[in-house]
Amino acid sequence: MIEGLIALWIFMLAAFTGYEVISRVPVILHTPLMSGSNFVHGIVLVGAMVALGEASGATEQLIGFIAVILAAGNAVGGYVVTERMLEMFKTKDEQNKKGGQE
């Protein structure tokens, strides 16, 4: 019982600290911050794949498979959002050149 409360306390402290740190980051630095967090999501994906590879029972394999799917979706979604954020910094000329090439 006490271990669960300690884990909940640590989770709450991490959530509060994360919110406070992110809220103080200037807007111009959000794109590099997203890139860094995408790297972390890639590590989570590798961990999920390792856990799936080590799973022995059907329940463990199901949980590992779900973890891989969610981690992959999280990483891909992060890169899509980062790409869209980078598009905002391009000039009109760069956007026109890209539009003409496609």
C-alpha cells in the first residue's frame, strides 16, 4: 500500500515539475524542445520492443504489443507536430518553392 502512495507522490511531483519547467520555456524554444522529447519517445519505443521480446505469456505479449503501438504512435505524432511547427518559420518564398516542386 505504501509503495503505491510513494509512486503516486513521485508521479505528482514529476507532473508538477514538468508543467512548471515547460511553462517557463520561451515560445521560440518549443520546436527544439519537441525534437528532444521525440528522442525520448524513441527510447520508450525501444524499451517497449525489448519488453515485448522478453514477454513469455499471452497477457504480457498483449501488453507489450499495445505498448509498442502506443509508443510508435507517440513518436510519429511528435515528429509530425515538429514538422508542422518548423513550417511556420519558413518564408513565403521557401513555401512557394516547395509547393512548385511537388
